[in-house]
Amino acid sequence: MTMNNPDSEYGPPVVLEAMKLIREGRIIELNHVVTPSVPRVPNAMGPYSLGTWQHPDSSRKRYEAKGAVNGIGFFDERIEMDFHTGTHIDALGHATQHRKLFGGVSIDDVVTDRGLTSLGSEEIPAFMTPALVIDMPTVLGREMQAGEVVNGAHLKKACEDFGIEICPGDIVFIRTGWDAWYEADPLKYASSAPGLSADGARWLADKHVLAVGADNMSVEVVPSEDPAHPYLVHQILLATHGIFMIEQAYLAPMKDSRGQKFCCIAMGPRFKGTTAALLRLVAVV
């Protein structure tokens, strides 16, 4: 297993620690189902589209023309989509900082008409690691609003209130409650959200976490805190620290966990050169 970040704490000891957290053998789904109405940013993300490529009757007739009598037929489909659709993980090649990617890699050296030659989703490992959910509505005692930040002070308070110890190699999920709009109002979900601030991102980076996830569109707060520095959290986590970002996680089933750690398994397809990968994200408790 190769990690892009040489300072990453992820490895066999973390995997073994995650296994110790399994008590019931119960699997909890933490990802949304992708449908044509999935939230997306207009003019930035293409729509999800699925079409029939091969109809069972068409293929059956071809086989029957060759002598088949068992009625065999196959249904195949073709999908077109932005890989930042639905529950997914950002590759380290997704966000730039003054034309450079993580590790100071110039976009001139890795960005091609056929995707990335380095830092793509094929380099994202399969994760089995301890994870926890910081439930911000519980921390605040109320629901969060669009544009409201989750900063370092909030995260510190949550750790103190719930007795949480964030360790190197952990995945930290932030539940804002915004996924209530994922199906009810996809445009609202995609266009604004409470989320992580730059200060909160730096606080988590100092903990050497493996990944940061949230139940909103892009982990960080939208609109950005400072219009002169949009999507600064992406630059801090991906481009500066090599910390993966898991976006649009379905965290409602974990809202009462009060920061209790669980074994998290996250695996995505390895499409060479893509800037993100869809995830099958689960908690094993």
C-alpha cells in the first residue's frame, strides 16, 4: 500500500486497532445512493446519466441466431458522471495552490488531457481505520445554518465534552445535519452549507488525521469565510498536508455516537488519473 503523504500514520497498527473496535459485527451504511437527482454544482459538475447499452432481448436474439435455446440475455449500461458526485473521496490531485499540488508538484508535470499522471484516485488506499463522528448539532444544542463555521474551538470543545482523543491515522467526520437537504432540496444542499473553517482544518491537520469527512457538499463551509480565499480548507488539507477529504457522507445513523470510535471501512474504484473516487463507506460496530 502506497501513501502519497510520507508523514502519514496509516499502516498495519492502525488497521489492527480498528479491528478491536468491532463488538457487534454490525455494518452501518454511511453513503448515499447515486440517482439522477443527486446534488451537484451547476456549471461545475456534469449530471449523472445512466443509459441502456445492451438490452437483454437484443443480446438474447443474437445468441439464439447462433443456436442458443436457453433464453440467455444480458443487460449492460453506460454511465456518465462527475466523480465528485455522491459520497466520494477527493484524491490529492484535486485541489491546487498557485498551480501546485500536494508535495509541491506542478500541474504542468501531472495534468494532461487524459487526467492526472500522479496523485490520482488510483493512489488512494483502501481504508480500514478508527473513525469518529463529531455531531455539531449536539455540541451546539441546535441545528446549524448555512455559512456557519466549525472551527478549532468547536472541535476542541467536542473532544472535551465527549472524552474524545483524536489519534494519528483516524478519520474524523463532522456531522452538520445538512444532509437533510440531500434529497429534499439538492440545489440548496449544493449551493450553501455549514462546514469546516480554515482554523478547524489546521486544528485537525495538527492531529495527523488520515482523512476528514462531512455530510455536506464539500466538507468546508459555503459560502467561504473569506471571498479572497475560497475553498481554503481544500488547499490546507489536500494540497498542504496530504489529508484526504470525504464529501457527502451519510452520517445520520451515527448522530448519537457521541464521538465513540468505530471501525470505518472505505473503498473506492481505482480509475487511473481521476481526481476523486466514489466510496462504499461503512461503519462496522
